[in-house]
Amino acid sequence: MRIDVGRSKGLSARLWRTTPFRLSALFGVIYAVGIVLLLGLVYVQTAAFLTARTDRAIQSEADILERGGPEAILGGFARASARDPLTRFALYAQTGERVAGDASLTPQDLPADAIVRYRPRSPDGPARALAERTPWGEVLIVERDVRPILELRRIVLSALLLSGALIVVLGLGLAIALSLRPLARIQAMRAASDRIIQGDFTLRLPEHGPQDELAELAGIVNRMMDEAERLLIQARTVGEGVAHELRSPLTRLRASLDRAAQSLPAGDDRRDLLDRCVAEADGVLARFHALLRIAALEAGGRGLARRRVSLGEALDQAAELYEPLASERGIALAVERETDIDIEADGELIFEAISNLVDNAVKFTPSGGRVRLRLARSKRGVSLEVIDNGPGIAEVERALVTKRFYRGQRHAQVAGHGLGLSLVAAVAELHGFTLEFDDAGPGAIARLWLTG
């Protein structure tokens, strides 16, 4: 029975799961946080230094003007303005009248406490200003435009944000670049694993590339596969050897029992006993034949003779073969197909699989029941179904019925050896088909997906 492997997740999810990506991303985040903290410290310290320097310059200008006295202060205004056009001055008398300087500077905006602060409602933009009372009682106001300082702070902040973004982008790019190669190696290992799951036990995981933890893991798995293959071959060889060795003696025993039975007159109790022994020997030989057949199919020892096979014709032949048995048991056997469908397959194996499915359905369908062979095409593909209205297959048993010798609890009393569906599963696996079971309500549906 074919095992469907789930689809791989997206590249982004697989990238995140790789160790190189996570480590690179972690180191990138740590480095980015460090750079942001460093630039933030530079920004704060630079802003504080420039502000303090501006405040000292304002205080120094006020001290210089006051040292000249009332007679020299007006000339000091002119000289200071010429020397530093970013600084403005104003002088107010004790009565509140402006004596000299910039008319936009008023004592109402600032308390005369000799503390430098940001001046509110400055018409020309942000400014630091100081207002203090001179020794002769007038109010001196000194203001300095700090827009260049704020522009410098904006430049530092922009550099901080840009550098942080570049570090994050470069870190992610490096993480992706470091993760792509491990992802490619993992993809190669996944492809090899899928082929191993499908039955190619000679395949091994690739170990080429850097001798890292992936190569070490692949080596461990390959050594496990070597041992598993050895045990599998040993078990298969023992089973096939036993079947081969016992088949010939059993055949001779069966022939001897049959000759002994034929030598006795009809109605003799001894002949009836010998006939039952012959029937038991036939059952054992059938089991051996089925085991060898399944082993050959699972090992791929029988090369597929692929050709164009008419599925409709195969269904008709299977129905014709089992029609006498179905009629004897009072079971209606019908073929349902709208059109014929051809596929590339081994015709003998396809007919053998269909025959086993029909045999299984007829065996478990009660007298007066019905078995339908249906060929259908849907969006998923071409399906071949054998449908009966017997007791059906419990959902918990559907994964077990293809196991060798498995007999359902409700079917233990029905004659059989529990190998028919195992052979069907082997044929399906060899062709790449999918075998599944469903509920017919009542009954069971055995469905072979041949394409899709």
C-alpha cells in the first residue's frame, strides 16, 4: 500500500528551523542592539554636550556684557552680534521699557533668574535664552539660535536608524545565505529518504559536503540502514528458503495422499480422511505460493512487463472468471464502466490484483448480496473499485488488512489464508498505485487509484 508523504512547508518556515539561520539571526540581533545602544549613547552625549556648550556661550556673553558696565553695554551688543550672528540681545530698564536690542526679546517670556532655558514662542524657531538682572538694575536678555544643533542631532538620529536597519538586513541576508546550503543538503536527504520509504533499501543518505553534524547524522543513519538491510535480506532469504524447501516435500506428500485416497473405494472413511488431508496440503501450498509471490514483488525481482492494458477488459475477464463462484453462492456480480481506459502497466499483475480483490469480496459477501466492479474517472484520477454489501471493514482494521496473515475478528470463520490483500498491496506498490479502503454502507469499497 502506498504511503503518501505530506508536502514540504514553505522555504521561510524551513529557513527558520535551521541552526545556521537561528544563530546568525541571534548574533545579528545582538550586534544590532549593541550598535543601537552605542549610537544612542553617542546621540545623547552629543546632544548634551552641544546644549551645555551653547549654554556656556550664552552665559559667557552675558558676563562679558555686564563687565563693561552701563556705558559699554550697547557697544558690546554690536560687537557680539557681528561676531556671532546666531546670538541676539536685548536690554530693558527697571521700568520695563526697552533700552536697546531686539524688540522680539521681552522680559515677559523669561524669568530674570540667570538660568539658560528654551525660550517659548520664539518666532525664529528653537532657541536657548537667558534673562538676568544687571548690577545696575536693568534686565539683560541673551538668546542663541539652536537650530543648527537640532539639525546635527537629527543627522545623528538618522544615522542611528539607517545603520540599525542595514545591520538587520545584512544579518538576515547572511543568515539566509548560510542556511541555503544546509537546506539543499537536507532536501537531498529527504529525497533519498522518500525513495527508501518506497522500498529502495539499497539507497543511502548523501554524506558529501562539509563534515559537520549533518554529515555525521547521515553517516549514523546509513550505518543503521546497512544493518537493517542486512537483517531484512537475511529474514527474506530465510523465509523464501523455508518456502522453497518445504514446497517440494509438501507437493510430494500431497501427491502421495491423493494416490492413497484414489486407491480406496468411494464411501470409505479412510478415503474421506485422506481427501481432507489433500485439501489441507493444497491450502498450505497455496500459502507458500502466495508468500513467494509477495516476496518476489516486494523485492522487485519480477521485472514489470509494461504495456497498454485495457482496464475494462481486465474487469470483464475477472467478472467472467468469478461468475460461476458468485452464482453458486447466490451473489450478483456486475461490471460498471462508462468507457474503457488504458494505462501503462503489467497486465498479468493488474489482472492478479483485480482477481484477488474480487475473490475477497465474493468470499465475504453473504448469499443474496451483490459485488460491483466499477471503473471511474474523477478529478483525482482513474480509480478501479470493487464494492460489496457484506459486513465491511472496520475503520481501525483498514490499515491492517494488507498485513500478511491478518484476519479480521469478524472474518476468522471464513476460509482463507490472509495473503490476498497483501499481494494486491505489493502490486500497487510496484506500480506506484494507491490502495485504500472505504465504507460502502453497508459493505466495503476496495479502491485502487491507478493515476492521479
